[in-house]
Amino acid sequence: MFSFFRFIGGLGFGASSVAGPIYISEISSPENRGKLGALYQFNLVLGILIAFISNYLLQGVGGSNDWRWMHGVEAIPALLYTLMVISIPNSPRWLVITKKDNSGALKTLKLLYNNKEAQLKFAEIEKSLSYGTVKEKLFSGRYNKPLLLAFLIAFFNQLSGINFILYYAPEILERAGLAAQESLFSSIAIGIVNLIFTFVGVWLIDKLGRKQLMKIGSFGYLISLSMVGWCFYSGASSTLLLTFMLIFIASHAVGQGAVIWVFISEIFPNKVRAYGQSWGTGTHWVFAATITLITPIFLDAEHGIFKDNPWPIFIFFAFMMFLQLLFVLFMMPETKGVSLEEISKKLSSAKAED
């Protein structure tokens, strides 16, 4: 029963993680699209921190039923979100392309811009409809480059080990020598660092650009994950290990955490953006689920492959982040300050129009 309702909750969050970044990118200007898109991640991280604090405060409230209170309290923000989301207007790009509702799109644009700017934005959206009129299926071959970019950034996001650490933080910290209560409290520290550096990422994403933040994050990943592995291997103090885990969290928040949802929502054309976002988001959550499912095989205290010392797990993640750095340096384009329509023209193959 628990798994069934967890699946229902996953459908809700999965839908939100597709629609949310798309909606934000489609109502933003090129100048502030990164910042507003990264705020999506900021609010996710804020929710994680609140969850860590909630779990810490609820420990001992219900005895053996503590976990029921920890999960059940989630219904409160879910209800608030449901009530608030009803009032937001539809995306102007969605109205033009899917519903052919030009007047509705203009009405929404005028909420965001003055009358003249709204007319210019509307004309730009209409013009984008002329791009690639022959084939508009996501897997037609025209969109191979954005498909590959979305897959790789989502793949590397999870192969950094971020959800492995967030989901299993208390257990990992207990392995490092912290008591159960201390490990839960240290999880709050992880949440606080995550929140602070996500805010830094939000602030920098439209200043430095997506690619630069990914470079910074990749170097931070390499150093921190290698040192966490070394700390476990050498039996270093739990304080030192926690320090490098916090550096890892900061690297993720500034890099992948701030960039992934923004980048995926930018690189697909208007006509297939929803499908493209679903592709990138699906990749992200499939690998997140896979890592969650296989972690007990490696980490289980009694039967895990690395039950005595999990250092090889972190070295593996560090190697994957070396591969991510190569991806960023040689494949990832910069999308800072470029309109969605212009990005589409650059990344879509022209051969499908021949």
C-alpha cells in the first residue's frame, strides 16, 4: 500500500517537474529566464530542508509510528500548492501553438510586458511556427542534438550521487561514526548548505551562464567526491567527511542543481518542448529510481557489497563527474541571454526540412 501511494505521489511530482520548468521558461524573458527557472530548483531545495527539519522535530512524536507523521505532514503543502496553481494563467506559447488562441496569448503577454513588447513577443512566437514545418515529431531526427543534451545532463545529474546522498544521508553519516540523532541533525546542515548555494546559483546563472556554472560544479564534484571516498577509505574523522559532503552539496547546488531544469526547458523548440522536457525529466527520474533501488545492494549493513566501507561508491561517482566535465567542455552550448526561438534554430537540424 505504501508503494502504491508513493507511486501516485510520484505521478504528481513527475507531472510538476515537466510542466513547472516549461511554464517558467515560456513566461520569462531571455534576460531573467535562468534566474526564474533556477528558482524552481530553489523551492525544491527549500522543501528538502523543511523536510529534514520536520523529520528531526517529529522524531519521537509517534514512537514506532514516527515515519507515518513524517510522510503524512506532506499533505499540507500539497493542498496549498493545489489551491494556488489554479489561479495562474496559461503559457502564451502553449496558447498560440496548441490552442491557436492568439487573443488569450496576447492577454497573458500583456500581464508580463508593456503593450509594445507584448506585440513583439507575440510576433516572435508566431514566426517560430514556420521553423521545421515538415517533421515535428520529437524523434524525427531533427532534434537529435537537444535530445542527446537533455539525456546527458539528466544522466550526469543522477550519476553525481546527489540523490544517493540526500536520500541516504543519515545512514551514510552513521557509517562515518555519527550517532542516529547526530546524523539526522547533520542532514539539516546538508539541507541548509543546499539552500544557500542554490540561491548563489540562482544569482549567478544569468550573470555567468549555464555552462560556466556547470564547469564550477564539475570541479567541485571531483574534489569533494574524491575526498569523501578517501575519508571513508582512510577512516578519517566524521567531521572531515561531513565537511567534504557539504562541499559536494554546495557544488551540486551551484552547478547541476541550478542549471538542469533551466537548460532542459530551453533547448527544445516550442512545438515539441513539452515532449522534450518529458524526455529529459523522464531520464532524470528513471536514473534516480534506479540508484534508489540498487543502493541497498551496496550499502545494506548486513548484506551490502560495500557494507564494511562504501568508499568505492564515491570514487565511482567522482569518475562519472570527470566524464561530465568533458561533456560540459566539449558538447554543452551556452544558452544565456538567447531567446527560446533562437536557441531552437541553433540546435535543430536543418536536414529534416530538405
